[in-house]
Amino acid sequence: MNKFKSWLETYSYIPVAVLFVGLAIYLRLTNLSHPSGDYNQFLQPWMEQIVANGGWASLGVSIGDYSPPYVLILTWLSYFPKPDSTYPYVYVIKYVSVFFDVVMAVGVFFLVATLLKSDKERFWKATLAGTVTLYLPTIFLNSAIWGQADSIYTAFIIWSLYLFAKDKHLWAMVVYGVAFSFKLQAIFVVPFLIMMYVLNRPKQLWHFLVIPVVYFVFCIPALFYGRSLESLAMIYFNQAGSYKRLSLNMPNLYVWFPGDIYRYNLLAPLGFGIFALLMAVAFFFLVNKKIRVRKFSIVDIVLWSVLMANFFLPAMHERYLFIADVMSWVYYVIKKRHKYVPLMINLISLIAYFPFLFGIEPIPHEYAAFGYAALLALVTRQVFFDLEETERAQTSRLA
């Protein structure tokens, strides 16, 4: 009995966490009936086309602009409509997103527990991190209300970071390849991958070949039904050219400029150039300082990379800070400081959601962009300061 009481006192947070995880899932499952604008305009018509083209046989034709693995999921879901419903697929589509919310939260638990390996309280901190992830406002809105798929690719990114932290680099790239196969936005993490491989393990650069291989594997069912490899390979290129707007509700650099097509053609190439230049400067800073990407710095660099991409790249949607929403919370739990980071990032992301989901702009995006710029400057300074400190401490320990 004494051992049981001791165990209960030590791990009392577990039943509490289970209760809150269950509540998070319940809140989602009771809010699935709302059809978003994307569902009405895109998802339901695509599902109807899939059914009209024979279910699995529809894989042989181009329907919508989603990537191969998500099309496979939609095709499977087309066999489970809700009878006599105006929105027959809204529930099953959102079930998938809710499921990956949980997969993502479990990934956060393992990532935090691994990065805090030397911390005696790592398991309750990891449990807190995973549980709170399910309550971040944009995470809930994205899956339960919007029915978007951002939790899918983000879940795989987090699991890939966990594998990187465990030094299982090849499997990490396989899992990252799955994330990239689901959503092009996984590319926001590529600067981290380049820095880590070039600085830490240049002989393993061939791991990058895993990404197109994984993507091709997901293409096999569509190829079997007769779709051309060219059309499958061009999906992301077509997506990138679909929206000729500097900003799609993202309060970033471009909200200070007129959003017409002329400005897009003028400023978009410049934005890509600035982003590439800044990434190059950051990379050469690390090379000059002889800084390696340590495990404890994984979250820092990924978070910074996502923030940089969303601020400087054109045509960013309101949902594209999704990875940062989660990683900023992980960053705070691991660092035990800088609480303004998750608060501001999640607030900026939530502000971005409002115009599309609710038709209002609680804070003008021009003002929110100033907050974003200030936050990015602070995070940039802190991340690279911490990288130097971590490398200095590592060098001193080995000396």
C-alpha cells in the first residue's frame, strides 16, 4: 500500500493529463458539424468528383490540388459519407485531423522527454507540453472548426525531430519525407535540415534523396490507376503559382504593401531573394563561429526558420504558422524562459485566422505585423546567442 501511495504521489499528473486529453478530444468531437468555406468550396466538390469517378479509380485523374497521400485519405473517406446530410463528408474529414492532433501531441511528449533527458522532472513536463498542445487555440480551430490538414504534416515533422534527437537520422528523414509528401509547407524546416547535415554530418547528405523517394512511393497508387508521373511531380509547383497575392491573411512584411498583381510580380522575387540571403548569412555565421547543431538547439532553429519563412516569403496563408504555434510552446517548456515567445506567436497566428474563419479583423494586420517583426528580431537574437553559448559550454566541457 505504501508503494502504491508513493507511486500515486509521484505520478499523480498522469490521470489529470488523461482527463484533460479526453476533454480536448471531447471538445473537438462536439464541434465537428461546422462546414468551413474551404469545405464548401473545395473539399465537398472534390469528394463528389472522387465518387463520380469511381472511388479508387479516381486516383487516375487530377482532382483538386492536394498531394498524393492526402488524396489517398480523401479517397478512402469517400466510402463513408453520412447519409441524408447536406455535408456528408465533414465529419470523416475532421476525424482525420483530430486524430493527428493527438498523434502530434504524443510526438510533443516524446520530443520534450528526449530533449530534457537530464531533467528529473522531464516526464511531467513532457506530459504538460503534450496536453497543452491540444488546447492551443489555433490547433483546435484548425482541426475541429476548419477541418484542415495542418496537424498531419506537423505531426510527422515533430516525430522526425524526435528521431533526430535520438540520433536516428535516416529514419528521421524518412518521416520528414512523409511530412513533405503531405504538405509543401514542410519546406519551412529545410533550413534546419541543411544546417544540421552540413555542419554536423556532411557525409550523410545523401539522406536528402530519401525525401523524393518517399514522395514517389505515395504516388504509386495513382500511377497504377493511370495518372502521369509528370502531373504528380508538378503538384507543388502548381500550388506555389496558384495564389498571386503577397499575403493571404498572414500579418507579415507584405501587409504594408498594396496586394495587387503588379506588386506581387515586383516584390515576390525580391522576397524570395531576401529570405535566401538571410538564410545564407545565418549559415555562414554558424560556419564562421564553428557552431554545430546540438540536440538542445533543434527546436530553436526549427522555430526560427518557420518564423523567418512566414515573415519574408510571399503568398503565406493564415495557417502557415501552425508549426510555430506548436514549436513555440515546446521552446518555452524546454527553455523555462521567454514566455512571451509562445504567447505572441499564438496570438499573431490567431489574429491571422479571424478574417477567414469569422469575417473580422480584431487587430489590423498592419499593426500585428509590427509585433511579428519585433518578435522575430528578439527570437533571432536569442536563438543565435543560445547557439553560441551552447557551443561554448560544450567546448569547455570537452576541454
